[in-house]
Amino acid sequence: MSTAPFLNPSEPKGLVNIGSKEEMIRQRLQQERERLEREAGIESRSAERFLRPVENPFVRSQRDKTTILFGGLTWKHEKLVHGALESLGYRCEALPVPNKKAFQLGKEYGNNGQCNPTYFTVGNLVEFVQSLEEKGLTKQEIIDRYVFFTAGACGPCRFGMYEAEYRLALRNAGFDGFRVLLFQQGGGLNQAEAAAGLEMNLDFFLGILNALNIGDVVNDVAYQIRPFEVNAGETDRVLDECMDLLHEVMRRKRPFTLEGKLGSLLKDTRFSGAATLAGKFLNQLYGDDYTAAINEVRDRFNAIPIDRTRVKPIVKVTGEFWAQTTEGDGNFNMFRFLEKEGAQVLVEPIGTWIMYMIHQAKQQIKDEKGLDLIAKRISKWNLAKVFSSHLNTEQTLAKLSIAERIFKREYHKLVDALGSIAHHLTDQYEMQRLGHPFYNSRSGGGEGHLEVAKNIYYSNKDLCHMVLSLKPFGCMPSTQSDGAQSAVVSQYKDMIFLPIETSGEGDVNAHSRVQMALGEAKVRAKNEMKEALAGAGFSLEQVHEFVTDHPEMQRPMYKFGHRKGVVGVGANFVIHATERMKAEMRETVSVQAATA
């Protein structure tokens, strides 16, 4: 008797010996599906599960023969970061400033639909490793001897996927296996991925933060001096010399270690680690390793003769972090273009971004206070656990507040050492107060509410004539910000605000739009100067003669203050100069009267 139940003699032989009705039905369905797919011309493929590629580790034993590549900041910041990394014993190299060729390579080897910074940065990396291959290195030698260190994020924009884009483009370019080390804004370095090849310890963070802060302050001062220099190109020449000096200082700086009798006494004891950490902090707070060098930089800058009676509209640059920072094709070389068109550029320090991240972390902790009690269904009458939860929250907030104060103190210490003409960090609580009514300060991504807040702050505090917001084409957080800016501009009628979306092309169109907005800013700056001269009753020629007779007034570090309602450096300087002229005239009259 047959053991195959319910079989039709006309069924295909493949169904013989089926053990159950369910299996027979499944096989019939599969055969029918295959028949229909063949008739429709559809190729059936089995699904394959995606697995994250295995990353080759970067371990401590590879440091001596592995070069860490980094980039994305100004060349000033990158040179100092290079010195800081070398002081810690790393081999490192900053990538060149990205150009349009890098942009095209990024589009060629990367996915479609990425934003401007991705294409420029990954294309720049591909262009660099290709240049190494042209010099004679094999692909495998490049993969073994170099790693790329970059930032990542978990915000709402595509920045959170950049790591994957870098690896995809490198693989498509023939460098599969090239190592990419990712530093997340929140959570530190993925040490499992870096495998201790790059140690994110206190010495690393102090070195990088010092490099970024010094770069911010020097960059700010250079942009203040260059528009008024008497001898064209002198500021850049002095800047190059100063950066070489500071790079050498950063390179020679060695991490603090316990030495002498105290070191011998605490060595191999349980207090050794705590004492070393305390020593590192105290050395950072009270050491003069950097301030002495910055004083020399101050003196070199102060030797540049300048003419502050020139009329220069001040343009504050804001926007997406990378676009507002880079100094090349990535933002249409906008800083140099503005200076060429007769403007003074007010750049954004990286320190503002660091303070913003601390502020946002504090805000989140405040907003989430007590949520752990609700999640665990702990009664409000359980006083011990409620007190413990609130105590932990306050301790975390206290640590962040201390970090906030220390960072601000260290930044302003550098500002004072460099002649006190660089701008202080903006108050994040003031930024939140100004921006929140237009852009919720709890919204993450990009610079959040800062773009809106900076527009209001710098315009209403008489710090700029015009705000220029630079952002990549299609940048989601900046696009949201631009939507809010329309409400800001409608409320503050005198604002000159211009958003510019950057891409690999479009220089002429972007420059043309900037020229039109800049024309209005120039008119305001000229009117300020006319009012300043008319109010004082002197001509510009008389002010020139007075300044020529007082050489100290031609020095960049000369202090003259800022008047309410007056934005331009030229107008503020003329007001100060004419007041000093009147004071000297009164003194002369008094002396003559006394001797008559």
C-alpha cells in the first residue's frame, strides 16, 4: 500500500515521499511561484543578510609605523592639532584643504544624495591616498600604514552615517580595509574599534582642546588685523611665522608626570593615579607653557602697522559647522572673497560649539530629572531613593558646570595673553534666551537654536553689519533654521541676513548674492563713519595726521572701546581718536594759559 497520502498520479515525481500535507502544499506553492516568475521574466534571488564589515584594528604596537590622518578644520587649527598629537608620540598628518577635485571624487566613489561636507571630506581622503599610490606605495602598504580619524554623530542628519560613507568610497576606490576611527560627539571614541591604538585619555583631550583654543584665538586676531594692514600680505607672513612657533611649542610639550621627591614617595602607591591627575589639572590651570609663547605671538602681531580709519563692514559668518569653518572650495572660499570685497570677517570659534554641547548636556539632564523614578515606578514617598536620584542629578550638573567654567577660563586666559582683542565666548544661556522663542532649544541636530540666536545677538549687540549663514545644500538642521529666520527678520527689520547653500559648484551665483547684500552693509558702514566725523567736527585727513603723530594708535593691540549703536571698527576708532584730539587740544590751551 502506498505511503504517500492524497497523491494524484499526475503530480510531478518530485512530490513522491512527502511526509505531510503541509509540506506537500508548501512545495506546490513554491513550484507555482517559480512558474509564474519564469513567465513574468522575474529572477528569483535568495535574500542575504547584511553584516557590518569587520574593521581592521589599530593597536598600540602599530603606532610607530602608522600615520593618523585628520582634517576638516582651518589650517591653523590643524597645524596645532598636529603638534599636540606629535607630543603624545603619534605619527600624524593633516589632509590638504579640500578642493573641487576632491568633491568630484567624493561624488564618483560615494553614494548619491550626500551633503557637501561628505563629498569634500571623503573625496579629499581618496585623493590623498591616490597620491600616495602615485608616489610608489602599494594599496596594501597604504592600508597598513595609514588610518583616518574623524568625527561622528547620532543626530537627525546624515552626519551619523559618514563613517559608512567613508568606508564605501574607499572600497569603491580600491582601498577596501582602510581603517576609519570614529569619535562620537557623545560617548567618546569607540575603543573596541580603535583597540587602544589611539588612547583617548586626559593628556589627549587637554592637548586637543589647547590646540583648538589657541587656533580659535589666533584665527580671530588675524581676521581682525588683515583688513586694516598697511602693507598688503604682512599679516599672512607674520601668521605663518607665529603658527610655526606655536606648532613647535605644542610639539615639545610633554604630559605632566610626578617627579622629584613627591614622585618617588607616591610611586607604586594607590595615591599615584589620583596625584598624577591632580597634577595634570593644576599644570593646565596654572602653567605658562602656552601663554609665554602667545605673548611672543602678540608682540609679533602688534608690530604690523594698521590703518583703522578704513571703512569696513563687519560680516559675521554662521551656519553649519563645517561650512562656516573650512577655508577652501567647500564654502566657495568665502572668507577671502569677503575680504577682497572690502569686508571684515568675524569668524566663529570652535569653542562656541564645545560650550554649546556642554550646555545642551546640562539642559537634557535638567529636563530628565526624576524620570528614572517614574520608569522604575518608585513612589515619591520613598525618600531615600528620591533623594539619591536627585543627588546624582545635581552631582552630574555640578561636574558639567565646573567643566564649563574651566573651559571658559582657559579660553579667556588665551585671549588676554594675545592682547585681549579676540572676542570672548558668547554666553550660551543668553543664546538660549534669544533663540528659543523662534527655534526650540531642545531640538538637536546641527547647531540647533544657535544659528537663530547668533543672528539676533550679533545684530542687536552692534557687533556686525551683516550675518552670512553658510550651509551645505540640503542640510536638514540648517534648512529648519532658515525657516525660523524668516520670523526673526520680520521682527527685527534692520537685520541684513543672507543664507547661502554651498555645493561643489555655484561660486559665481553665491558670490553675486553676497555682493548684493554686502552693498547694503557697506552703505551702513559709510554712514556710520560720516556721522562719527560730523559729530566730532573733524575731517578724516585731520584724524589721519593725528594718528600718524601717535604711532601707538597704529598698532593692532591698541585699545579704544566700542560705542553703543556704532558697529564698524573705523567709526568706533574715529570717535575715540577725535575725543583724544579734543582732550589734547584742551590740555594745550590750559598749558598756554598757565604760561601766559
